[in-house]
Amino acid sequence: MRPVASVATGSVVNTSQTSKVIRNTYSLLAITLIFSAITAGVSMTINPPWFTGLICSLTAMALIWFVLPRTANSVAGLGVAFAITGLLGFGLGPILNHYLGMANGGAIIMQAMATTGITFLALSAYVLTTKKDFSFMGGFLMAGLIAVIVLALVVMVSSMFGVDVSGFSLAISGLVVLLMCGLILFETSNIVNGGETNYIMATVGLYLSIYNLFTALLHLIGAFSGDD
């Protein structure tokens, strides 16, 4: 039997480590979001071609899949995290310029930002306060992500052949909003309950959820406002 003192000490160490991961994750997340906003602003000023977003997204995905896992435990991982968030922010430039070109574009962007921020803070606060375990959602979320990817490919191919897929596109955006809310709960729960101990990986995961939530809300709000 383990001594009581040993168990208590282990519990204190685990709690301390978890608190450190939470603190580092949210600090880095705040910095990367600001950095991403700066690169988005630079992109909006330069106004690159529309396909810039696709190139930035593909490059960021390559970094997430092939580079980040190998560097997350070193200082180099911080550079990779900033590269990923900077690229995705820069890729937002053409999209934001597109909405700003609309009559109510500025309001649409602000509504999407506010809704994203409030949603993230509310979901994170709920998990951080209750410490509820949402690990059971992993399988459902993975299935949902696969479904979204397949549907997005179908919509993209259909649109290339001149098929009106605006309704399906809105449905996909709605599904993405639900999935990202689920992922925020799942990822925050992982951090709080010790499932994720690497704050760089945790930061990138939360950033991606926030990013996708924002872009999906931007599409939905723009469509329902009659300006998209």
C-alpha cells in the first residue's frame, strides 16, 4: 500500500503541473491570437489574391501534421506555433476584405468576433470551474470532423460543375460551429484533467477551434444578414 503522504504529495504535484499547463496554454493562446490578428491586418493591407488563404491553410496543416509533433517538446515548438497561427491569420486577410467590401461587412465581422469570444470564454469557464470530463466526446467529434471534410469536398466538386450548393454550405458551417464548441469543451477538459500536458499542443488545438468557429460564424452571420 502506498503511504498516505506519498499519495498526497503526488496529488499536489499533479495539481501544480496541471495549473502550470493551464496558465502557459492560455498565456500563449492570447499571444498567438494577437499575433494572428496582426498578420491578418498586414494581409488586409497588402490584399493578396483570393487563393492566398488556401495556400496558407495547406502550409499550416503540413506544419501541424508533420512538424509540430516533433518539436512540441522543445523551444522550436514555439516558433512552429507562431508560424501556424501567423499563416492562418494572414490567410484570413482576403476573406475579411471580402466582407468589408459589403454594405454591412464591418458589423458582420464584429458580430462573428464577439460571438466567437463569448462562446469560447463561456465554454472554457464552464470546464475550468466544474472540471467536468468531456473525454467521452472524442469519438463523436472525430466522426463529425470526417463527415465535415467529406461534405466540404462534395460541395467543392459540385460547385465546380455549376451546382447551387449554398444551402449545403450553410449546413456545413452550422455543423462546424457545433463541432468547434464540442472541441473546445473536449480540449479544455483534456488540459484540466491531465490528458494534455504539452501547452504548445494544447494552444494550437484551442487556436484551431477558435479560428474555425470564427470563420464558420462569419459565413453564417453573413448569409443570414443577406450580405453573403
